[in-house]
Amino acid sequence: MVEVLRLGHRRGRDDRISTHVALTARQFGASSVTFSGERDDSMLESVRDVVERWGGPFDIRYREDWRNVIRDFDGPVIHLTMYGVPYYEDIDGLEGDFGGSEDDILVVVGGEKVPSEVFEIADYNLAIGNQPHSEVAALAVFLHDLFQGDWTDREFEDAEIEVFPSEEGKETRKTDTSS
Amino acid sequence: MVEVLRLGHRRGRDDRISTHVALTARQFGASSVTFSGERDDSMLESVRDVVERWGGPFDIRYREDWRNVIRDFDGPVIHLTMYGVPYYEDIDGLEGDFGGSEDDILVVVGGEKVPSEVFEIADYNLAIGNQPHSEVAALAVFLHDLFQGDWTDREFEDAEIEVFPSEEGKETRKTDTSS
């Protein structure tokens, strides 16, 4: 199981980026996202609404105290940051800790300003490239490689709506889940 | 060369997502990004400022007339959309058109509402998963796979600042590019 923690949400300014973090976590195989920073019920609600319509399971949580989310986590904590060690380089111990293992993983992505304490309490500070980048892009590529593309087979349960893939336009089908 | 076209920018509401699209295009190996929708000089300026400090080359453009950006493009036009055909499936002609070829490619990513005309004039409508998702995540994973990870070797020119990768915190080095 992979869980995602998104730090430092700010109401208004971050609502779309935070929503994209949640959609990316859900789509690329994580089982939950926890938001920290300012509590933003309308953003949480809009993500829950996506799960309601497009299926789950996928948990959406808010925790003010991100330190304890990290400290209480039972498994490697991986902080994605442009300042970290490139994730595609050999890093002592890394492979053994989460590559192909059964351990749960917590992936932490920052907001605008990440406290230095995060670098200290995370087990790994990994960079998806050492360039200014998007936490959405970093999360997507990290999960894509972590699951070796297997997220593409994921079936979501209790979806009310799904896409009928098309070469030419938008087609969806709706499912009656009321029975 | 891969170029990116981002449709339907809205001032204020989209500034951060559009900035993330630009950073993702730059980092994952595209040579330019063109924005359409509402003209937003402050957003364009903030992306140019990143290129100024972190290096290029990477072109940032605004074109009101996105139809002609697509129509005038000399090479395959790939529209990334959750409604499209999964990009990892075999698609007739696709491999021959851009997989490992020398052709330039235009990657189109939408905003909130993509006109149906885009589906018609794009050569391919490809889905990075048929779930609600982020255009930032879709672009990142598509470019990452297109370049088979080779973007990680990219050296940016004339950077004033670069990250010194660290396991424990934020370290950068500044370069005097004034000489």
C-alpha cells in the first residue's frame, strides 16, 4: 500500500494543485491521500466527489499534525523534493527498503515552503530531477516507476461513470450502482 | 524536438497549473511551451524567470489562435486526454509516426474544457489512463516514457543556480554567468 501526504495546503491558492495531487495519487495506484496545512473542506469534498463518481477505494483525509503522520507511519517515508538525491541513482539501502518489498510506503510531497524538519524526519529525500518542478509531476513519475506501470490495470470499484476510450471524442458510460 | 501546447489558460484560476505544465515540459525534455486561452503576462514572466535562473534553452510563447498552432505544426500532434485511447496499447501507425522517429512532436494538453474540435484535428487522442487526472501528471508520464528516462541527463545552459543534490536538506550553488 502506498499512501500520500501533501504538506502545506493553502485555501484558495492551492486548491487546484492539491486536487491534482489527489487525482494523481488515486490514478497511479496510491490508496490514500492525507492533506495538511490549512483545512479546506470544499477541496476535500471535491476530491471525495470524484471518488464517489469514478470509484475507489481511495481515502481522503485531513490531519493538521503532519509530524505525527510521518512519525507514526510504519514503513519507509519518502519525501519527493527537487533538492534530494536523484531517485534513479543507486542509493544504499533504498532497493532493500521499498523496491518490490511488501512494506507500506508513505510518499510526502511539499507545498510552496517545506520545513527543514521534513528533510530530517523523512527516511529518504528523493528528487525526480533536480530542477524546479511540479509536485504533481514528481508524484506521477515516481508512482508510475514504483508500480512499473501496473497502475494501468487498476479497476476502480463502484464507479457510477467510466470512460469508453475513443480515438475521436468524449464517450462515457454510466452504471446504475443503486441496486 | 517536442513542443507542448497548453489550451484554455484562465488568468488567476489557472496560473499555478499552467506554471506547473511549463516546468514539467522544461524538465522532462520538451523544447518549448505555447500557452493559449487568456493572455497572462505575469504567468509567462514567472516561467521566463525560472528559465533565466535555472537555464535553458526553453521557449515560452503565447498564441491566441491555437487552431493554427496545431494546423501549422509539421509533425504528429498528440492530444493527451482522459477520453482517449490508452497510450500503452498498440495503436495502428503510432509507433511508426513518433516512436523513436526523428519527427518533431506537438503534445497538446487541455484546460478545464477542451473543444471537440481538438479531438478532430489532433492526429492522436491518447489517454494516460482513463480516469480523471491532472494534465501535469499526464504530460510528465508521457514525456518520461517517450524519452525513456533520458531527460535525466539533460544539461541546462547558462544556469545561474543549480541544486547540489543532498540526502538531508536544501543545497544550491550559484554560478556567475555575468562574464
